Amino acid sequence: MQDSKEMREVYCESLVQMAATDPRIVVVEADLMNCIKTGPFKKAYPDRFFDVGVAEANMVGISAGLATCGKIPFCSSFGTFATRRCYDQIFISVAYSKQNVKIVGTDPGIAAEINGGTHMPFEDMGIMRGIPGMVCVEPTDSAMLRSLMPQIVDFNGPVYIRLFRKKTEKIFEDGASFDLFKAFTLRKGADVTIIASGIMVSRALDAAEQLKERGISAEVVNVYTWKPIDDETIAKSMRKTGAVVVAENHNVFNGLTSAVAEVAAKLCPVPIESVAVKDQFGEVGKMPYLSDRYGLNVSNIVDAAIKATKRKI
Amino acid sequence: MDKQKVKFLNDKADDIRKLIIEMIGRLGVGHVGGSLSIVELLTVLYYDKAKVDPARPDDPDRDRIVLSKGHAGPALYSVLADKGYFPLDKIRTLNQPGTDLPSHCDMNKTVGVDMTAGSLGQGLSCAVGMALAGKIDKKDYRVYAIIGDGESQEGQIWEAMMYAGNMGLDNLTIFLDDNKMQIDDYTANINSVEPFDKKCEAFNLRSERVNGHDVKAIAEAIDRAHAAKGKCTCIVLDTVKGHGVPFAVSKGVGSHSFSISEAEWREFCGKEAD
């Protein structure tokens, strides 16, 4: 079922709502206000809204400067430009300087659709994960986003938010609450654990249904915060099922597969299969085409789960 | 500015120069040239113009000084030590393991440093953010940003300049340490940033060029910047890399970073033994 609200709508609503009582919250854009739809924030708090134009490095640097004066800046761009384009500024002016800046990268992976390869971030979480202290989170749907936003404000440090901009599949009930630093087990199972994030969560749930028909009991864990990763929940599930499939709308390198493999290596070595982009660039297309192109479909998760169970030691 | 003040600032600049040479000399190597070229500017800021108090380094109402050319850390550390932000002895720890005084300025390590810098081009954007925060909060603190001429080959400098100019940030004053050299050669031989003042004006800032080793000229230029309502000012400081230290100036382009012998620094500082 499609979500009732666009993610960006909830993002801005949350900011406007929190900013009413928290004067620290400011918004810095780089000419994509009309894409992420933070116009209502600008309207409500014109003196706390800045659009620096097409200059992502400056957006991040200005945000860092605002943060040194006690502000909590939220800055955003498409995921490619919010990360790659200004990586050193995020690394030095924000993270190394310990500044409380929240960076939003929209249109994750194949969600970039017809903006194509130049705009299709398959590496954003990977490179952000490599920055010491950076929290990396991909909210699953609008209910989760609404729950996480106050926690993101309360967390005193840099956060990268990988944000699907439009209506995504609705997974959670409105009003549900989540812990920014915990994974959420959506479905209990015994034979294989499917660890999924973002648009892959609904596909993982569909795959679990299909696997059930084949006599395989799949547990589905939504790991929305990739760093710091909830290794406790993941390891517990790994110990129970003994096999894992990671489903991510991201490059297999440096992404959720890598993060989960790190947990497995440390706490519970089990076979891991991955449904992810296999070291490829993006290209233009709608999501169904791109899902086929990069092998991100429900069927790919089902196949991977069967393979993982066969690899059990 | 009266003669007594000029003398005080010039004497102070001499003290700071000696501290820089002692600090780098004790270590043996460091960014000498670009530290020495901003001595008079830092002296005017910290001992005359800037509203700063070593007893309250985190005062939210203090003026901010962003050394975007972060490799000139030893110059800033010398001033901070002399002002009493930390004990003078600390200058002996420059770049020692676990030090609070790293080559490049770090706001989380050194008391009194307002922004981390070192990856060139970034500090000016941060200074713009500080100035915007001052506007939001209707505070009257000022922000001073110090950039290098070589550093101004970074595109981010011009992103920040354009925004500061267009926003009319009159609480931000930018200083270009125009010492005309960078690591590889004279800036003019690599990729000239001139005419810098004209570029600033084209970016909707006001700009003027003064002798960067004349404390009175610097102070008066700052006064004019403060008086220019609704305009961000960039003061281009004509400077000499290594200024005031003959064995540094004589190295020319090589003065950026070089080794100093114990005999050299002790002679310059007039310190025969510890």
C-alpha cells in the first residue's frame, strides 16, 4: 500500500513543528528547496532559512558555521550532491570539527529514476559511513520519519539522512515509534534473516510471504540506521536463523551488506547473500525497469534467501 | 590611532614573531612564511579591534576569528598564548604526540580557536555561517575571516564570497593575506588571483588594499569596514611571506615550510639557553 504522505512533506512538517519551540533549527538549501519542498519552513521562519544557490560545498560550510553558534542546520540536496559533491566539507568542517549538522540526501539509488546516472546515489551511505561519528539513517516510510526527526534533532552530532522524497510503500502505522539506534524486526522467522532498508523493506516482506509458500520461514529485520548499526538485534537474528540476505538499494560495496558482514564477522559468522547493486553506475529509467536492471526485485530476494539457506554450515 | 598605540602594536607584533620562530624552531620545521605574513593582522585584531576575552573563550557574544588558511596555526597559537588563553609553555608542544597545538587549527583541541581549518577554502563558508547566525540572533558580534591568496584558487572561496556579498554581510570582514606565494611558485606564475579587490567588488563586496604590515593602516581599514552598513568588506593585505624574519624572507617561495636550526631561532629570539 502506498503511503498517504510524501516523505518530503513529513520532513518539512516535522521541521516546521519542531522549529516553533526550538529556535536552534535552521534550514540551508542549495537550489533544491522546490524539490524537497521546504518552502513552508521558509514561509514560517524566513530569517532561519537560507538558499545559497547551486553551491553544495558552501551550503555545508555555512551550515557548519551556523552550528558553531548553536544552530542545528538541516541542509539537503540530491543524494549524490549532498555527499560526493561536498565530501571534504562534510568530513572536515562538519564531522572533524564536531559540528551538529544534519545532511539530507534525497532520491536514494534507483529512486533518482530519469535523472539517471549523474543523480543516482548507490554509494552515498557507503562514503558517509566512512566518516567517523557520522550517523547514517534511511527512514523507511513517513511514519518512521516522523518518529525519528525529533531524535535526529536531539542527537548532538552529524547525521546523514537518506531520504526517499515522494510517497513510498507504507510499512508502519501512523504514530508508531522507533529508536534511532535500533533495528526493527518486522516479521519473525526461523530459517533465514532478510535484512532490508528503504524501498527494499516492502520487497523483503513480499519475499518472506513467497518463501513461506516454499516452506522457508524468513525473519525480516528493517535496519534503517546503518551506522551505528544495531549489532545486537542483527546478531540475535543471525544466531537464530543461521543465514542472511541483505537487501539494499545501494552498491554492495561499503553499504548495508558490508555493515552486516562486519557484524557477522565479529559476532556470528553466517552465510550472507546480497541483493544490491553490483558495483555499477546508475542510468535513466523508471523504478520497475531499474529494479530489473540491477536485480532489486522480490524474486531476487527469494532466490538469494534460498541460496543462503542452502549455504548454511 | 595614536603613536603610543602604534608602538604598542608593533612591539607586540615583534613579540609574536619571536614566539612563532621559537615554536617552530623548537620543533625544527613548520609553516613559517605564511604564519609571519599575518602577524600584524592578528596583532591588530587580538590586541585592538576584536571583542575577545581569554577568560571567556566560549562567550556567545564574542567576535569570531576564523583562520581559514589553517596552516598558519603557529601564528594564531602565539597570539593566543600571549593573550593568556593557555600557558605560554604550551608552545613547546607544537605537533608533539597528543598535543593541543596541531599544525592546522583545530577548534576542539585549542582553546580560543573558533574554527577548524586546514583543508583550504573551507573556513570562509564557516565564517559566513557564523555571520548569518549573528544576524538571526540579532547579536552585534563580528566575524573576521583570514584567507590566503593561494587558498583563493579554491572554488569554495568564491562560492562563499558571492553569498557574503549578495547577503550584504556587514558583520563579516574578510582579510586576504596576499603574500603572493604558494607552495609551488609565485601565485602569479601558477594561477593568479589578481586583481583580487576588483574580483571582490564584482562579487558585490566592498574591497580595499592596504599594507598588511602597517598596523595603523590595517586598523583604519577595519574601521571603514565596520562603518560600511549593508556591505561585506574584503581587505586585501599586501604582505611579504616571512615578513620580519630575514632568514625566512630570503627563502622566497621556499619560506612556506622549512627547517629552522636551533642556532637560527635562538639568535632571532635572543634566547641563549632554556
